[in-house]
Amino acid sequence: MTIRPRRSVLYMPGSNTRAMEKAKTLPIDAVILDLEDSVAPDAKAEARRLVAETVKAGGFGRREVFVRVNGLDTPWFADDLAAAAAARPDVILVPKVSTAQMLETIGQRLLDRHADARVRVWIMIETPHAIFNIRELAAAAADTETRLGGFVMGTNDLAKESRVRIVPGRAPMTGWLADCVLAAHAYGLDIVDGVYNNLSDLDGFQRECLEGRDLGFDGKTLIHPNQVEPCNAVFSPSADEVAMARKMIAAFDQPENRDKGVVQIDGRMVERLHAEMARRTVAIAEAIGMA
């Protein structure tokens, strides 16, 4: 089982070379080099050049590199997509995608540009239409030409578009978040949670990480390096969880248990499905260097 951890996914402005270089030194699983919200209109062209140079130069090690382009309905999209495709990041992240038809358009444009097949497309889920169409969007991953690899929640834009308030616990949008997680995992996609805006509230940030983890998110998008360590801690399995997972796997691997659906471990009845979950836990632990 090959799993790429995506616990911490840090936004860095594409207009800031120093910030992008710093990302190469941080214990993050992925970095989003941003050409959209963090870059002013008159700085878009220069940021596009800087991001392309940064991606081509490499040096990010095991960190996954995303480039967030501007949306399909903006005057910068075509040039952003062309530059990103030529630079060959791991992922091109497209904001405000709401329909499968938009995914098909992105895939066709990348095909026309002969973009490397290893470059994946992730999309921001940040509009009411995207929430309504979430199953259709996730199902589009079955069409290999879309290159769809995952979702990033854009909770700030979603709040703006829906007029709900972002409050502790996010009760007004928890149902939407859960629907997105369910759709993503139903079609084999990873999904990362939205950002936490209050940089001075580390306790609130940790609570929201825990909420996202318990909802089934694979990780969280971040806006400051100070958020990386606590985020990694929440989305990493604990040592006890890894030890129990290994015990479950070992039990079902015993010759006398290989055809059993249930075994007893330390007084607990453990089903085979728990062993499959355990294999994922161990795979993540190994991928992040815990085991």
C-alpha cells in the first residue's frame, strides 16, 4: 500500500521568493505556491514567472508541490495553466471548480499542452454549486483525462458565498464538510480541510484540526509556519495506535487466522475490516518516518 501523507499543506505566496524557499526547510507534507488570492492583480505575471522558476529548480525533497492557478473565468488562467504545466509540479490546484464539465475543460487543456502525465489536478471546493455537485465532481476521477487527485476545502470562500458564519466548531458548515469527505473517499480521493484564520489562537486551531481529523480529512491547509507542528501532531497516528495496528495485522497474518473474519486481541473482538484500517495506519506511519 503506497500512501502519500498530506497532513500539513502550507500556502506560500507566489510573489515571495523568500517564503517559497523557506518552504523547502519546513516539516510540511505539501506546499501550495499560490498565484491566486495572495497575489495582487498587477503582480500576477511576475509571480507566475517566480513560481515556474521555483518549481523547476526543485529542492523540495519529499514535500509535494502544488501550484494554485487563478480560476477558469479569470484573464490569468490560460497563462497560469501553461506555465504550471511546463514547470511540472506534482499538482495543479484550480480554484472555484463547481462542475464536472469544468474538470473536463482543464484536462483537455493540459492534454493539448502535452502536460506530463504525472501532473495531477486538485480542485478547490468553495462554492455552493460545488457542494451540490460534490458526488459528480468526485466521480470524475474515474475519467483519467481529468487527472483528478483530490479536493481542498476553501472554507473562507464557501462562507462568503453561502453567508454562513465561521464559528468555533463550524456547525453551520459541518454537514457540507462531511458530504465532501464522504464523496472524496468514496472515489479514492484525498481531501484536506480549509484554513484557520486566527493565527494567535493556537488552542482554537488545534481544536479545529481535531475536528477535521475526526470528520475524515487527510490533513489541513495552513497559512503560517507556526501551524505546521501542531497540525502534523494531530494528523499523525500515535505510537499506541501504530503498535495496536501492527498487532492487528500480525494476528490476521497468522496461518490459522487468514480465513477468519474476526479474531480476539487483548480481550477485544477485532474484525478483518479493522485490520485493513490498521494497514493504512501503518503505511502512513512509515511514510512520515514513525516506523
